[in-house]
Amino acid sequence: MSVQRLIKALALPESTRVEQRVPKTLLFDQAAATAADRRSIKEGIEALWWLASLKPTNIGVPSFKDDQREYLEIAFLHLTTRDAASRGTKLARLIELLHRAIPYPVLLLVESDVMLISLAHKRWAQNEKDRMVLEEGYPHTTTISDVTTDDTPVAFWSDLSLANQPQTNLFNLYQGWLACLLALDAWRETGQYRSPRNIDHLPRQRQCLHQARELAEEVLRLRKHAAKESQMARQVELNLQIKQLEAERTALLQQLNEEL
């Protein structure tokens, strides 16, 4: 999958384009609190580009402000990683640092050994006036495709378009893109892709997805345990546990599809 396909799918107005390279020194100043974080930025980033800024003045969507947050614009960034941060916890930490460094909600495209999109809601810091921090449970990062193939549902690309997101304010617009990521996550779990219909269901959708993935990991752990178990009675007990967890996971995935 090419970066250009994603940019084309978003269908952002030309007036939003920035296309400026972000220096690593900026990230050091804004997000690297430890030597390990500075090393992660230095060794993990090949290039970081600020591709576009979405503002009320260039997309016609109002800003948003309440007691928890203020969204004045949305930043669209493209990160290319080096091999040192191409996967796992290193990549996850690098993505988190980038979201922390930028003062606006970020739509982050990550080009690694796979292609990912990452979003993270922000809120006011409790003890520091005028500073935004990541909300608990974020960033939400979703694999789009392998860099050499593209098996992503065609409907997903259409759903990503700016014109198909809520236009009431920038917070809801950002929620719309998060809903698209959840729809893609749900497809990977269930094999069925459903276009997102209601951003009000996002908290329950994310909870269902998280629980379903936890159950899948537990089932995998129990299967490995059962394969090594020599006592028949214990094998039977483990298989019963597995069946129960699989039934719970099936119910969660059905609920997730219903919530989309």
C-alpha cells in the first residue's frame, strides 16, 4: 500500500497542505523526558513530515472546547521509521512520544514494515494550566496493511474521506476517523467489515475490542498449556475453559458489530 493511496482516500483540500519536515530537536524539547526517549527518537525516526493542518478556516468545520479539552486544529503527520523502531514496544513508544509532542490531536500515518494509522484524544492536564495530555487508553493504533500488499476492505478507503466524517466540530471529526479505525479492527476480528454509523458508541466499541483481544490471548495461552498437559482430566478441564472463553469472545464480537 502506498502512502499516496491513504492521502488520496482522505481527500483533504489543497488549502490544508503544509508539507514541512519536523526536526527531531522539536520532539526532544516537547516529549523526550528521558535519555531513553531521546534515543528512541534519534534512532527510530527516519523522517517526520507535517503534511496538513485541518482548521475551521480551511475545512469549514468549527473548533471545539469544553471543560476537558480544546481542539483548534487537527495535524496530519507522516512518520517513516528506521529498522531500530519498526515493530513492537519500541514503535509503540515512539508513536506515543509523537502524539505527546504535538499540541494538537494528530492523525499519524506510520510507514514501517507495516502501514499504520494512529490517533489519540487529548485533554487538559489536571495540574498544569494550558497543557494538553493524552487521554487514558490512547494512542489507538491500527495496522492498515503490509507494505507490500493491500487486503484492506475497499469500503474502508471510502469511509476515511474527510467528507464522510462528522462536520459538527473538530472533536467529532476526529471521532469519525477513530470510528473508521475501530471498524477496521472489528473486521480483522470478525471477518466482516461494517462502515461506522454512530460515534456515540465508540467507548463501548473500544471496550468490546479490548476485551475480545484479551480473551483471544488467554485462549492461546490455555491451548499451549493443554498441549503440554499429560493428565487427561486436566486436559478436559482446560478444554472446557477454552470453550467458555471462546463463547464469551464470540458474544463480545457480536456486540461490537452491533455497536458499529
